[in-house]
Amino acid sequence: MDPVRNPFAPGAGSQPPELAGRQDIISSADIALQRVLLGRHDRSQILLGLRGTGKTVLLNTIERMAEDHGHATSFVEAPEHHSLAQLLYPKIHRVLRTFSLVESARAAAHTAMKALQSFAGTFKIEIGDFSLSVDSEPGVADSGVLSDDITDLFLRVGETARHAARGWTLLIDEVQYLEEKELSALIVALHRINQKRLPVLLFGAGLPQLAALSGDAKSYAERLFDFPETGPLSPEATRNAIRQPILSEGENITDAALDLVVEETGGYPYFLQEWGYQAWNCAAASPITPGDIETANTAALKRLDNGFFRVRYDRLTPKEKEYVRAMASLGPDPIRSIDVAKTLGETAQALGPRRAQIINKGMIYSPAHGKLAFTVPMFGDYLHRRDADN
């Protein structure tokens, strides 16, 4: 089959040809985006899921919907070593510049720019090649208390959006990398935004532990956010995610082949794209058969092992690699941290710092007290293959 027409798109955050099984999340976001423009309350969302479950794809989809509904949007990825203040400054500056072009919002935008100048000075933000042609506003966004100052700033942006008859949607990927005080500051700011019924929403995405982290940051987080889980797709949604793109190209796939894809991928969206891509290229002609899927398995696993899995494994230190291999040796996760310690001949307490560092790197998480699991689906299988080859 012609590889040029291959409809599948295996890549980080790449839009799949068929966004199957996520309609509830998309519909909820769509309603919220429209309600806040009417001055009505609705919840922001933080999408939770393992790696490869399509969280970034959903954020990109929500961003496009927000723009279609008249929101200015700001998309940031929370890296491990940059402050939230540094990330927000250029995004808010751009939003205010956009709103300032609306006559009814010009004065409010100017006032918000003054608050942004105060914020930049207070948190010593590197402004780069551009500067604000306004003076700071004493007493606004300049206390040095992040939660107070982000709240001041968000309120000014929200007021400007309302004057412009627009909305502002902030989208943050990898939210788990924010410091606790930064996550707390966002929650406090959104709480105040909701009280004022300003047209501002936050859509975030992160690993499964994020719901607990949000609760730890502020107890009322559960009343501000929905926390939809982006787990593996159902068998039927999995079949649709593979079948529909193939049919759209005028080709076909057998039911038996689809059943094999369900079995091999576990329904994880990233793996679906990889298996679909390889199956298309392996098939000599339509329809794609179980034999094509079996051939695709080898090619898909090779690509995953050399990319998706390896880049994450290579971030670990030798001692951290020893820890995750011990986890894999104990069977399918979740497993008990005390069993990992026994396998390594050490105490769980002694291994605490190492375990915490691997969690901080986003490789493992704790789904329950004393339990550990990989944040990357099928990572244990990858480690078994790696050890067998070495």
C-alpha cells in the first residue's frame, strides 16, 4: 500500500486522523468555553493519564476550539527547570497586545500591562528583546507572594478579556513539573477568577499523581477542576481509531486484524498510531490482514524501543536504572515499593531518595500508598526485551 497516503501519525502530540473515544472530554470543554463567555461559571480541566494516552493531542484540540469561540489562547509546557512566572510573562504580554486592538478593551489592556510590568520586576523576569512601554503599578502584582501576584495579574487579564468580549484560555502541558507553590498559585488565581465570573479557563495535562498534588496544594481544587482520565481506549474505540482512517483512504482492514491491534496495543493512543502506521506500510494490498499486523509488531516495537522507551530510560542514572529494572522483574505493575527494596537488598527508607528522584523525572508514580507503577505503558516489557538483548 502506498506509504505516501499512510494516514497514521505516530509522534509526540501529533494529531491522529481519528480522535476516538474522547468525545466526553471534548464536549465538556466545548461547553465550558462557551459558558464563560456568557459570564457563567464552569470548571477548568486537568487531564490525567500515562504517557502516550493523547493528553497533548486533547490540549491542542481544546486550544483550537477555544480560538474558534473567540478566546485568546496561551499554550505552555511546564519544563522541569523554568519558573511559572518566566513561562507566563511572554504569553500574557501577547494576549494583552491582542486585546488592546479592541477599542472597548484598550484602557483595560493598558492597566493590565502595568500590572504585568510590576509582575516582571518583582520576579526578575528576563524580558528579552522587547520591553513594555508602561510604568509599573505600585501595589498590584508586586508583593513577591506568587499566589497573590498571579491572582492580581489574572484578574487584570480577565477584566481586559471581558471588555473585549473575548475569553482567555491558558493551556499547560506537563503540569506535574510545576512546583507546589506554583500549582497552588494557579489554583488560588482561578478560584478568584471564578468568584468574579471572568472569562478565563485553564486546561492542563499531567501524570496521574496530579490530582493528589492539586489537592495537597489547595483543598478546594476538586471544586474548581474536573480531572478527566485519559486512559486506554475501549476495544470498540480502539477499532474505530484504526478502521476509520483506513476506510477514509479507500482501503480496508479485517476484523481479525483489528482484534490483534487491540491485543497488542492495549488501546493506548500513541501505540495505536505506531501500529497503524507500520501495518499500513507492511501490507502489500488492501485489506490489512492478521499477517500484516504480526509483521507490523516487529517494526513497531523496534521503533518504540529506539525512541519512545529509550529516550526515557536514558534520562535515568545507573542507580535509577537499577531501580526500574528491579520493578520490572517483579511482574506487571503496580508493585510494592517494599518488594523493590527486598529485590535490591536494601531498605525502603534507604531507597526513598532514589525513588523520589525517579518520580520527579516522571518515570514512575504511586497509584496507592506503598505502591509504584510506570508512567509509560508497557515500559516493563521494554526493560525485559532490553535485558534479553544484553
